[in-house]
Amino acid sequence: MSYSHYSKAIDNRLASVEGLIGAIRRMMAEGRDCEEILLQLSAAESSIKKVAKIVLTDHFNHCVTESIEKGDKDAIESFNAILDKYI
């Protein structure tokens, strides 16, 4: 299933993650201080988690809700399986 509710906000966050990853790679190649690198890794991880939360919430609010309204009883099990993998 494609992500139909893809937004500019999500795209901006993902672009930010790409920038952070590039910066981390450069920092490592330059032999920068481990603390600086870890700080940037933490920022990238936080950004990815924010995107995941947006996608997960949107999936529940749109996809799961619509499936339940259409009588798909497996939608809740499927959502729970996604939560198990994500968490």
C-alpha cells in the first residue's frame, strides 16, 4: 500500500534526516570528536522517530479506521502486528 497522506511536513523532516546523516558521515571522515557525532546521531534518531509517529498516527486514523468501517475485522490485528514490529 502506498502512503497516500504524504505531506510536505514529512518530506521536510526526511530531508532534514538526510542532511544530518550526510553531516555525520563527513564528521566521521574528518575524525571529529565522538561527543559531537553522538549528538548528531541523537538528533537524526529523534527526527526519524517523529516521522514514524506521524506515519503511525496517520495510518491508524485513516487506513485502520477506514478498514474497520468497511467491515475488515483483521485491520486491528494488522495494526497490532505493526505496533509489535515498530515498538
